[in-house]
Amino acid sequence: MGVDIYTASLDSVKELAAFAEAQKAPYRMLSDPDGSVAAKYGVLDPSGKYAQRVTFVLDEAGVLRHVVEKVDVKAHGEDLALLIEELRSK
């Protein structure tokens, strides 16, 4: 679809590298072990032990176009593709 996809996780770089290799992930994974980025995006759990699954969709200029707060991991890829097409048509 011509989009860049990144994920962010509280896991270490080593853990993410192992996960990416095992899953053959076709996207970049960003490590946020201290939770500072998750906190800035408002998705860090108050315990600081995990981040909520939230998707932020930005356009080519870096403008936030949509936030998916409830991610259904089984359907998210298809849901996101439909959302991207809808945003492009506007």
C-alpha cells in the first residue's frame, strides 16, 4: 500500500530482534524499554509495565489522521488497510 509501518514496545532491542526474526515481521520495531515514548503518547499503563495496543495513523506530512484505540489483533491488518484507503479517498 506504500505505507511505512512501525511498532513500539517496552521490550528490549534483543527481545524485539528475536520476535521479529521468529515472526518474519515485514516492519520496523522500536524499543522503548523505559516507557518514555509510550508515556508521551498516553498509552503507558499506570504501572509502567506495559503499553496499551493503540495504532496512530499519520499522513506523509506527519499529521495525525486517526487513532485506533481498540486493536483487534486478528483483524487489525485488514481493518487498517480499509482505514488507509478511506483516508486516502478524502
